[in-house]
Amino acid sequence: MDIATHPASLYWLAPVDDFDEALARLREAPGDGVAALAALRSLAEKRLDFVQTRRLDRQLDRLADRLPPDVPRLKLAVISSSTVDHLVPGIRMGALRRGLMVDVLVCPFGQWRQQVLDPGSELYGFAPDAVLLSLEAAAIMPELPLDAGAAEVADAVDGVVNDLAGLWAILRDRARAAVIQQTPWSDGTPLYGHYERLVPASPGAIADRLDRRIAETASEKGVLLLDLNAAASDIGRRRISDRMLWHHAKQILSPAAVPWAGDQVARILAAIRGLSKKVLVLDLDNTLWGGTIGDDGLDGIVLGQGSGTGEAFSAFQRYVKRLAARGVVLAVSSKNDRVNAEAAFAQHPEMILRQDDFAAFEISWGDKPTAVRRVAEQLELGLDSFVFVDDNPVERDLMRQTLPQVAVPELPEAPELFPTCIADAGYFEAIAFTAEDSARNAQYVANRARHELRSGATDMDAFLDTLQTTMTVGPFQPTDVTRITQLINKTNQFNLTTRRYTEAEVRAFMEDPRVLTFAARVSDRFGDNGLTSIVICRPPQDGPVPEMEIDTWLMSCRILGRGVEDAMLSVVANQVRERGAERLVGKYRPTAKNGMVRELFPRLGFEPQSRDHKSGETSWVLPLAGAVNAAPGHLHVVDMR
């Protein structure tokens, strides 16, 4: 597939052999909603055009009333200055291939300002989790005489951006939703050719300034960007926009671009719900370097200076290293001799990645799906957070068939295009970047050392003592809001209720005097695990004051098995008791992924209170008059409250 020729075709997805036949089988297949959704998602993960995307979206509508309750969902409201209804199937299919069901409300065309300002508008009645402001430049770009100076242009643009920022603030206050601002789409014809940007009041110069100021202000205000201008710059605006459709139907985006544009929106929505991928699993031979290390030897592999192909593999390694620096966890799965593979990383002078860059290093002659399962167990992460990159189409096909949860890009043959393919697929879409993100891969690498130490230990208590673990607990801090929101939306396994909250909702908890918040950091002699556990406690809506309910309790799997949950409960119970509460209530809402905490409350001394037989939700109560389990002796607790 030539990326330059087919830029908006979702080329990183595998092609669909016979869409009509596959859709017919899907419609006729019996089974429950879970099986039907899996089959529908499998087809959505193929390379679809606009018509196929719409047809599959209609099939998703037919399935809506059969879906299980624990499927991740998100409500998106779109307010726009152009016609965007045709974009909805692209958004929904892009979300579905990421495991997310999105309900979309498209507000009336051109009424974006009224929808935000009117508290009784259908926007607020929809109660969205996210709001997308899709604006084209003509709707907000100031009109100035061409001889206007730079200062006049700057003032006019600042006025527009300040107006937008006011609308963002209203949205976040009233809707408690994540706000996504699309950078204004502009494909106007230049007036001055290459001199366009040197004239402050030219349409191109104003659009450029407006784009930059919106991005800067969004960063300051915590608003997300849908940066279609940047995304489209690599693939050519004329493939995305159709002027005839704008004049006749007020459609900025061409229908041919809908699968691509919808995927751009969906990757942000998936990131909001914590569904971005976390782990990049890499093959070695002909993926990280050219040639086969076992056959060609250390000196025979193609890497680094001396050839264009070798430089391309080096560029890919640099890109992978940068991904690790921004928080992507790296792993290797290779059919190889371990001695040869380790020698390549340790001895090749052009090698950019090193073995210590990888949190898991699976080298064996067995099948790769089994190896990836071992990596998932070692990292204690779900397979649906994995991306598998391999140059061999047979290995890619086997992975898709055996582990459909794992994302498998259809890697181009040219190594020069490997980084572009991974980036274009949007697997690792981010909605924030924190210091803890940059340390994540290093934390998992350190966790590998902990596992190796534990596997050699014969006495678990002695092993835990040698870790020298410290847990520091305090209330939520403004500087941690982004990380806390990440944890709330990404953590699935150790998560008692799997409630999802936006940054605005987290801040509301912090400002509510009735709510108690707890954030725990865990460190040991191998390093700092960062902020890894949170608890939110608040009075039940209709319950008595002497009772506090654990609204949210979650913990990173990296710190399981060290008694952190016992220590956390001890801190929480003491604080709740000091507030005058006599009982602490906990709820467990079962999902497909949080079975590991099914027995947590009874193990910690809670007594059964009630059970909802339809949803399976159980309620537990801990009387606070008696003693509560203390923190384990090997764990030092620092209470910062």
C-alpha cells in the first residue's frame, strides 16, 4: 500500500476480503450480544470505505439493545458550524475498533454558540461525557482589511480565542465533560502565493495565528485538541475537503475522508476512556534491524550508517525509544536464539535500543501468541492494551486470529515507513503528558527486576522486607489531577466500581467538603512507582450522615501482592472515623476484567449488606467501632493528611 497514494484509507488496518459476505454472515449469526459485538468489532478492524462504514454502523444500531452493560461507553455531543452528520459513522466505527461504544448527539447545524449558552439546550439534556466543537475558520476568523498591522491582527485573534475560552469554561462548568476543540479547518486560496504569511492580515496568516493561539490557550485551560489541520498536512488537504460539497451541502469533510476523520475523533474519545494502548511488542529480525541475526551474524545485520535501509531501521529504533520516553511500555517477542538476540543489543555499535529498554524480553522458538500471553502475565496488563509489530504477514495473521484483542498494524514493507504507520494508526493517543508518564517504561523495567528477585526467593515475607516499600498517602492535589483522571479511566482490573470521571469531575470532588480523597504513591529500593492508588469517599446520596461510601477504589496492578490495599484501608478507615462516620460502605460492580477484586471486601473484614441479582452488584459494610486491619509490617506508611 502506497501511503502517499492512499493517505486517508486507514492503510494500517488489514484489508477486508469480501465485505458483503462478511456483513451477511454477521446479520445471520445467532448468539448473544457479546458474541455479536465481537464479530462486529472484528469487521470494524478492517480497512473500510465510507459506504462500508455507514452500513456497519447501521448494524451496530440494530445490536444496541443486546449489548452487555459492562461494555465501555461514552456520550459525545458535537456542536459545529458545518454539516457533520455524515461523520458520525466514522466516529462510531473508529471507537468500536478500540473497544468503545459511542452514542453521538449532533446538535443543530450552526447553533454551536446557542447550544453552549442556553442551560436548557439539548446539549445539556444529553449529559455528554465529551463535547466536540467542530468549527471551520470562516465561522470565527476575524475579517480585517488587508493593510491591517500585526498588532491589530493579534488583538482581533486574541478576542476570538478569549471568546472560545469563555465557552469552554461554561461547558466544563455545566456539562462536567471533556472539551475537544477542533482546530479551525481552513483551505482558503492564498492571495499572495508564498508571500501569504508575510502579510499579517492575509487569510492564510490570520488562520495560522488563530490556529497557534487556540492550541496555546487549550493547553493552558486543559482543553483537548482535534488537530485535523496537522493530521491532514501529511496527506494533502484536497483529499480531505471537497469545495463543491461545502457550497452545496455545507460539508467541510469529503465523504471519502470520513473513515479517516472519524478515526481521528475516535482515538481521542478512546483516550478519554483510558482505551489507548500501553504496550508495544516488537519482533527483532527485519523489524528492528535488517536481516536475520542467527544467519547473518552480528556484523551481517543491516542497521545504522552505510545504507539507506540501515538508517531507516535506526530511525525506527529512535522513534520506539521516544515512545518509551513518553510512557509506552516496550517488549520483545522474537523467534530467535537468546544468546544471539542479547548479543545484538549489547554489542552492535549502531544499536540505539538496549535490552534494558524492554520491560519484557520473550525470546523462544514457540508461537508468538503464547509469548505475548506470557508478556501480558508478566506485566499484569490486559491483552487489549497491546500492539504487536512484526514484518512477517504470517505472524500478523496468526496473532489476529489467536489474540483478537491485540492490535496488529499492517506494517508496510519499507522500514522507512514503520514510524509513520505506528503514528498514523493512533494506538498511543494521549490526552495528557505527565512526569509519571515519562517514567512508566522505566517503572515496568524495574518491575521486571522485582519479579526476578521474587522468583528466586523462597520466603515471601523475607522478599517483601527486602523491597523496603514506602506508601505515602494524602488528599488529591491540583498537580496530580491529570494523573488521577488517567488512573480512573484506564484502570480496569483492581477497580471496584469502574466509574469513569473527567478532570472537571475530579476537581469537583476536591472542592466538595463532604468528599474525602486519597492518593497513594508507592516506592521501594528499585525505584518510584509513582501515584498508583486512589480512593474517593462520599456520603450516600440518600443515606445517613454517619455513613460514608467508597465511590471509587482502584490500584495499579504493578503494586499488587504487597499489602498496599490493607494499608490503604487502614488510612481511609481512620479518616472516615474522624469525620464521625460509624460505617464504611463499599460496593463491588462486576465487569469482565475486575474479577480479581471480587473477594476484596470480605477479605478486608467487610460484612455483606445487599446484592442486586440483575447486575451482580454487591454492597458491603465495615463497622468502624472496632479495630481495622493495620498496614503490614514490611510496608512503611506516611500519612500526609
